[in-house]
Amino acid sequence: MNIRQAVLDDTAAISERFRAEIGTWQRLVEQGRVEDVAYEALTVYERWLHGGAWMSIETSAIFLNHLLLGAGLPFVAEKDGRVVGYAEVYHNVESAPFGTHLHIAHLLSDDEATADALLEVVRETARVRKCRQVTFGYAAVETAKRHYEVESLVTLRRYSLPARTGQVFYRAVDHANADPAQIEGWTMPVGRLTSARHQWELLMPRIWDTLPQIRARRTHRLHLAAGGQDGYIFCQQQLYDPRSADLHIWTLKGLAAATVTALRDWAHREGYRTLWLTVADNAVPALGADAEADAFLVETYAIPAR
């Protein structure tokens, strides 16, 4: 087995691995009905709705190119000239408890031996890059548990907040700079479903504006200053509820109540009724008494680098 950095020629094989995870291809039709359809009958955007960029060769090539230009670290496992595994990794510099680390966003393989080998390459890469630990979510947790004692670093839960006017002075301006150096050493108290760098690379660059259906959804990239704290905000209108929006927030010092108040006021002025935020338990007090949790949660785990 040979494990190496992916190249653009691997696009089709990587996309095929992701698409193999989808059991049924579907399309939303009139009156909100869902029908099963052949993959070939779907548009690029309809494929996207099943799992993002890796769902079609067109968007896969765009995203792999983005990774290879420095956004992330894509690895493939190759055996007898065939791609049998894939790992997608991001280098992060965050505040505690994460520190400098590599995060595994995706780990797909034909078998356990391939997954184990990919994990060891990631751990070695973490050592070379002087990272303290390797983090991951559900995608890699079973692989890691076969060999290491896995630590649960943080649990995030999803909350809804009504948008409303608030008594706080703030400044919110459009932010077009997608350079990830801006968040080095920062934390991501809201929307950190994987890692701060991975979420940044998915959301802040405008690489998907060429898809008209994505461009049509209201999307806001903001620099927010409130209560003496700066933050970068990604806010996107929900797909099936245009009066609701999902929030992602990067800050230097965690989530402040003034930031939440400012965003609720800004959202109300923009015509939204509800904001959705996925936050760690230690950030919940900043949401205030109006926050309501649902059943969604996500965990981040860690093992030491080599």
C-alpha cells in the first residue's frame, strides 16, 4: 500500500468513494414530495444536496484544487494502482483545549488496515508539523479506538434564538478577505462542527458562487465588533426556512453576550426571525435565557500526535 498526497488525477476516484456512501439518490419535486432518481438524472446542485462538494466530479475537482492550494491536506491510499482510501486533514492553530493540531474531517477506506495506515500517516504528519494532538469526529473515532485511548474534548449542542432588537453598540460590515491567517490562535465558539480551519475553508471563500442555486441563498460574511471584541461571522439563510439562518462565529476570546445581542439585533434588521447556533456547553450562558436546545449534538475527540 502506498499513501501519498492526492493529486487532481485522483478526483474521480475520491468522488466515487464519497458517492458510494449514499444509498439512494433523490430529488425534491412539486408539493414537497421526494422521489428516487438515477444519479445521472440529477443536476450538479441536486447532487450537492446529498453531501456537498464530493458528490459530483465537477465540484470535486474545484474543491480538491482548493485543498491542494493550501486549504487542507488530502491523502489517498493506493493499492495496485487503485485508490482504496482517503483522508482529508486540516492544520489548526486554536486556543485551548485544541491548541496546534491536525483535524481529520474525512476518513474513508476499503478496510480497517487501510484506515489504520491513513491514521498513522496523519499522526506522523502531526509530529512533523509540531502539533500536540490529532482531533476528529465520528468519521475516525472507531479507527482511533482500535489502537489508542480516545479523549472527548468537547460536546456541541444546537440552540435556536429569536432575532430581536437589542440595546448594544456594534459595527457589522461585509468581510471579503478569506485568508485563514486571520483566525490563527482564535477559537470558534459557534458552528465548530469539525475544526475552526475546516469550517473556515468550507464557508468563507466564495468558491461555490458559480452555482446559481447556492448564490441565490442569502449569505453574509461579516466582521463584527461588539462589546470590545471582534469576530468573523458566516451567516446563511436556511434552505427550507428563509426566515431562519445558521450562524458560524470565530473570535479571539470565546463567545460574549454582547456578540450574541448584536447578532440578534442585526438579524432582526435583516428580516430573519430565528438564528441557529451550535455551541459548546461552556458557551451556552452567553446565549441568554431565550435559547432553546434541540436533540442535535456533535462531539470532537483527540489522540496524541506521535
